[in-house]
Amino acid sequence: MTLYKQISLALLLILSAALAGTMYLGTASLQGVYEQQLASHAQDTATSLGLTLSPHMGAGDIPMMDSIISAAFDHGDFLTIVLESTSGETLIEKSRSLNTDTVPAWFIRLLALETPTVEALVMNGWKQGGVVRITGNPAQAYVEFWNGTINILRAYMAATIILLLLALFAVRFLLRPLRQIKLQADAICNRDYVIQEKLPGTRELRSVVKAMNKLSGKVNDIFKEQSALTESLREQAYMDTLTGIGNRRYFDRILTALVEDHDQVSNGALLLLELRNLSRLNEVSGYAAGDKLLKRTADLIQSHLSQLENCYAARVSGGSFAIIAAGLSVESADSLATSLCQTLLQLRADGLVHSNDIGHIGIAMWQQGNRASDLMSEADLALRAAQASGHNTWQRHNIVAANHPDIHGAGHWRSHIQNVIDQGNIMLVSQPVFSNDVKDRKILHYEIFARIPDPGGTGISAALFMPMAERLGLASQLDKLTISTLVERIRSESSSSNIYAVNLSSTSLHDAVFTQWLCSHLARSPSIARCIMVEFPEYAAIANLQNVRSLVKRLAELGCVCGIDHFGRGFSSYGYLRSIHIRYLKIDASHVRFLDTDPDSRFFIRSLTDTMHSIDIKVIAQSVETAAQRDALANMNVDGIQGYLLAKPAELEQDNNGNICQE
């Protein structure tokens, strides 16, 4: 119960007690007044009758005395009038019953009026001739007493309600700073470290607000310090300090992770760009001129890659740069190389070189299963061929293209993928994510991977067909099919409590029509929405944080948790994680692969985990392939691990009870 409700209830109880006490005192006072009036009226009538009857008592005129008593009884409000002789003989008696039909019986029982019997002497000369006794009739008093009590109750209740409303308004006004404090506390829990600029006038609340502002600032500073430390470590280990892009170490990790690990994007292009005569420029114009040339070249490369997704640039040696373009087709790789060669001429326009012979590019196409070292050799061969073919040219090493052997061109891909969408012919496989507890390694959730059949009947990994679907504009339709299929599978479960994580493509993440469909589809089945987690790649989230923030918020309202997949490939700041309110992230394989041999990787993951835990984000290490990696992670504070060492992806099937299970 909120403090406002507690105070309101307390005020209600206090005012109710005050009303009850006031009613008690008021009714007691009225009761005394009516009892006094009854006694006084009866006594006055008795005295008057005693004086009136005295002359007739001496004469023994009973009929006259009866007439006098009858007149008093008829016009008075009495229960009984009795005239007795001195010997106790009843000479005259008049009586009537008590009639209180208009007054509730419980009221009479609760507040009974005392009706005393009074008497007066009737003289016979100088002697006592008899006694007249009168008992008052409280019927009318009860009516007036009841009406008076009701009027008092109404007045007191009206006053109580008015006072209560005024008190509640005053309490709400006084507690307004507390509501701001609550909102501030909620914001801190949601990683928004707001500061209240306006302080309340109440001294105690002012102290609380100051303390909350101090706490918010401290937590924000802690996160910034941890983030800065982790980012600094990452930059020192993997960034080329001169150009601001990746270094050779970064390049080797990304290339190895993409080419050799399971369930990564399984095809793409490697481009090697080498500047001509850098050493000569350093000798003639100085190292400062060479540094300017390298920086400008890196900027030009980055400007080209900014329009592409899942592409990474690095400086691999003195004047050599490498570009890893995951999911890039042969045609697109050729187009990128052509554009880069044309852009190299800008270096002469900027006055950084003095010849049109500026640089060359070698291309090697890769697919999953290639070795990174072989791929580098092929790209280097293509680079040497380009250097022998003229100024600012490129060459591509002629190897088997990174396309499926039975589906080569974009037209074939479009036809095949569209056929899969039309027929709903998609397969779901899942890989469990385990907790990082060696003693009790529970399954946290299952990550869902999509497969589509090929003409030979085997499944094609999403790592192969999704890049093509992205280029053909079919990725959102495939994501819809995947989610719809999973929802139907979950709906058919009878008692399973499994949680499933689904990956969204970059296209779907920023497609307003798709996100509206996703939220509406999950809103129709709230219980199913709570069984689904939505993941998206880091580069896609950074591309449009506002869209991601809105989608995560809408899904959270449905009970659906969101996370980031393949975190840590780029050099983006961690600050954006506070605003999109994800619940977990998965560390990319490029950091996990060398975990057992590289102290920097271990320190980076440990620092990253501590930073994420400070803002309530769980950390999962993916692509755990060796026992050495698993053992190294056991001593770290990560929350979960995932990889082929623990469990391979298996097709989702249903048991005889309708529950989803893994092969």
C-alpha cells in the first residue's frame, strides 16, 4: 500500500473516530435535555392538578375531579395520571400505551429515555386529601430525539467529508515531492540517472531529495567510470590509435569468428587495400604527412562502410587496410572495390599524395568453413595481381563464390526464399543457453535458429540465406514466418515452461509495419509473449536507437524480454545501453574464442560483466567451443554460456503430449 493510501486511511479512521465521539456526546446531551423536559413537564402538570383538585377533594366531588384529570390527560402528553387517597385507594386512573412506530426500535433500545413518575399532594383544607401521580409520555420526545440525531449525523458527516477531502488534498500536495522521489527511484532502476532540480520546501523531504540526487549522481558516475575503463581497455587492445579503426589483433579476431565459428554469417568478402609508396612519403615529407594520409584513408573507408551493415575495417600493417564485409555478394564486393578505388583519388585532391598511383585492392570471397589464414593468402594474391594491373585497380581472387552450390544468383535466391515464405516451409532448430553455475547448470532459455530446405532436402542455415533475404527485401517476411511458427509451436504445448529467444534481422528491427505486426501478434497471446525473448544485433540497434527503444518498451509491456546478440564487435560506447532497457547481452565469439590464452580477453569480459551488472543487464558468453573456454568462464561473473561444447542446435519436435522438445 502506498504512503498516500496509508495516510488517507489513517485520516479516515481518525475522522471516523472523531465523528463517533462527537455523535456520542451530542446524542448524550440531547438525551439529557429530553429527559429533563419530560420530568419538568410532568412535574408542572402534577403541581397544577394538585392545586386544581384540592377544593373538590374536600367536597368529595369525584365526577368533577375526573373531568379535570381527563381534560389534563387528553391535552397533555402523559402515559398515566393516577389520583389516590391518603389510604392508597385509587380514585381516578387514566393511561395510554407508548406508540413509537416512527422511530426504529434499535434506537429506542440503544438510547432509551428515562421517564420518571412525579407526584403532587391534593389538599383537603389543611390536611392531605390524596396524591396525584403522573408518568410522562416519551413518544414525541423519541421522535424529536431521532430527528435531531439524524440531523446532527448529516451535519457531522458533511463536515467530515469536507475535512477529509481538504486533508487528502493537503496530503497529496505535501507528498508531491515523494512521488517525484518514487519516479526518480524508478528511473534509476531503469538506468536513467535523473536529478531533481526543484527541491521541496519541507525540510525532511528536501533532505531525502538531496540524498536521492546524490545517489543518482553516484550511480551514474560509477557506470561512467566502469564503462570508460572497459571501453579504454577495448580500445587499447583492439583499436589502431592513429586511425581510430581496428588494429591487426581486432581484424584477426573478427575474421576468425566470422569464418570459422558455427552459426555466424557464413559468406562475405575480404578486401585488402594497400597504399603505394607510404615509406617513400615518410622519407620525403616526414612521418606527420604519412600519418595524415593514413587517417584520411581510414576516414574514407569508414564513410563507405557507414552505408553497409555488418562490415568492419581495420589497419593491418603500415599502409595496409582490411575490410571484412559479412554477407556481401560478389557483385556488391566488386562495386565496393570500384567505389573505393575511385575514392582514393580524393587523397590527391586533398594534397596528401603527389601521384595518381595511390593504392590497390585485393578481394577474396569467403564462406563458412574456410580458414582465416587461407583467406588472407587469397586476398593478398588478388592484391598483388591488382598492383600489377595498373593505377588504383582491384582484382578478385577466383575461388568458388560464397553461394550455395544449387542457388547461385539473386534471381534463384528470390524464387527459392519466396517459395519458402508462400508455403510456410521453414524449420526451427534451437540451442540451449546454460547458467554459468558449475554445480547446477540450468537451462536459461533456448535460442531459435531458422533453416530453410534446399533442393537437395537439407537445411540451409540462416547465416547463409538471411544476408541474401536482407538484400532482396524478404527478411521481414521470413522473420514473420519464424515467429508465427514458433508461436504455434508454443501454443500447442500443454505444460512446458521453456523460454525461446528469436533473432530479428536489421531490416525487421527498423520496419514500422513489422514491429506493429509483432506487438499485435504477441498481444493476442500474453502467456506466449512471456515465453519469447527478442534478440537483435548490436550494429542494428545502434543504427536507430529511437526505434529500438520504442520497440523494447512496447515488448516489455507485453512481458517480452529483449537482448543484444553478438555484442562487442564494434567500438561503440556503452552509454546507449542505459536508454534502450535491454535485459541481457551476448558477448561475441571474437572475444570468447581466445579467452583461454589471452589475458586481455579475460579482463575485458570481466570488466564488461561488472559494468553491465551495475545497470542490471545479464551477460551471456556465446560460441563456447572448448573446455578451456568453459573453465575460464567458470571463474568469471557471466550469467550464462552457450556453444557447441555444451549442446549443438537441434530441431524442435513435439512429444506425444504436445510439448516442444529438442532432439
